[in-house]
Amino acid sequence: MIDREVNMHSRREAIAAKVVGRGRELDLVLAAVSAGRDILLEGPPGTGKSTLLRAITANWGVPFVLVEGNAELTAARLVGHHNPARVLKEDYSSDNFVAGPLLEAMTGGGFLYIEEFNRAPEDTVNVLLAAMAERQIAVPRVGVITAKETFRVVASMNPYDSVGTARISDSVYDRWCRLSVGYQDAAEEEAIVATRTGCTDTALISDAVAITRSTRNHKELRRGSSVRGAIDITAIAAELAGFGAEGGEGHRHRVLDAAMLALSARISLDEASDRTPEDVIKDIWERHFF
């Protein structure tokens, strides 16, 4: 028993070394998947959900199979299909079957990660739920596919985005463990930016993170930017530094130009606002620096 606890602790620490912060979320997700449960992660994009899962699957040595939930994710695309050219030449057989992401994850004992789960068609969700419940699936002209023990289904969805999404029924929620994932604090986001960009300019990183975080509570914005905005601001401004003057006014204007590029597509204006994304970004920039 003690050896098992030591092994679990060492695995947890090895996974944590690959993730910035997220200690509580790591413990909860790791506990759920270790207990054989499937999990639904709810939260805005850019909050480290896939990073956390990739760290776990890498430590376990199992595949990480990523699919995007949308109207094109039909049940056939999720499960797989027979190769039409080979079927015409030969016949329907298991050798002519091209496995989809669900079967890839099941046979490999990996994690099937479905982003934007609430955008997937109802038929696709029903097929997925059946595989989750039985841990196997019957494929016509192929046979019954049984999942390996480490197979898990993890889905994510943004509860703040209602465009093109479907309401998740209570019966679907009943199949999952659910974890709400929010934005990290400023210090952790600065550490993420430094890690992802390799930038050593702490002032630039601090400015990029502060401006990005300000988009999340601006009164004229319906949606703010994730930490990816700060990562891009830092990377772009660092490149601009090689083109212009150093320090002072030059630094501030590089941050503004980088923010215009990095944030304008990542923010969404409130319907009542008559301003442009660039107007709001400049307003945030002025408030930060002046």
C-alpha cells in the first residue's frame, strides 16, 4: 500500500512539473481518470485544459487523441469508415476499415479529448455515450471493439459561448464527472508566458499579461482574451524591439502595436457598444500605462 502511494505521488509530481500552476485541478483530474472516470471540463479557452491532459497521457504513456466538436463531427467520422476505393475493388472487411478517433483511443488505451463538446451533433453524442457506458462498440462488418483499461473520454466546453452550441441535457451530464476551470492568477499567467515565449523581459511580460487580463472585465467587451493573447503580445513586441528604439516610449508603443495584432481577433464587443476592437484595446493600453 505504501509503495503504491509513493508511486502515485511521484507520478503526480512528474506531471505537475510539466504544468504551470493548476495544482488543485491536476489533483482532481488525475484522481478522476485514475479512478476510471470520464470527465467534462467547463471553462473559457486558453485555460490549460489540453496542456494538463497531455501531461497526464505523456506520463501514462498512452495516446492523446484530439477532436473538435462541430457539426461535421458525425458519428461515422467519430467511429470510422470503410475505404470506398478498396471496398469497390475488394469487399467490406475489417482490413478496409479506417478507424476514427474514438476507435483509435479505445484500441490504444488513450484519452479521447473532444473540444467544444456542446457543438457536436446529437447522434454523435449518443454514440459516444454508448462507448463510455459499455467500454466497447459494435462496428458493422468489423465486429465488437473493446477498449483497453486506460481508455478515457474527456470533453471540454465553454459555458460562456452560446453561438452554434446545443444545450446539454441532464441525462448527458449524468454520465460525467464535471470540473469548472477558470483563468489562472497573474503570477501564473506570467510564468506561462515566460515559458512559452522564452522571453526574459519581465517588464514586457508583466505589461502583456496585465493588458490581456483587463480585457476580461472591460464593460464594453462580451468576451476577453485568454493567456494566448499575452503570449502573442510578448512574442511580437520582442520581435519589434529589434526594429525600433529601446525602452521608454518605444516600449509602450511596441506593446500597443503588438496588442492590436494579438487581441483584436480574440475579444468580442458587447452588442450595445459602437466602438471597434482597436478602440477598446487602446483604451485598455492607455489606462495601463497612463
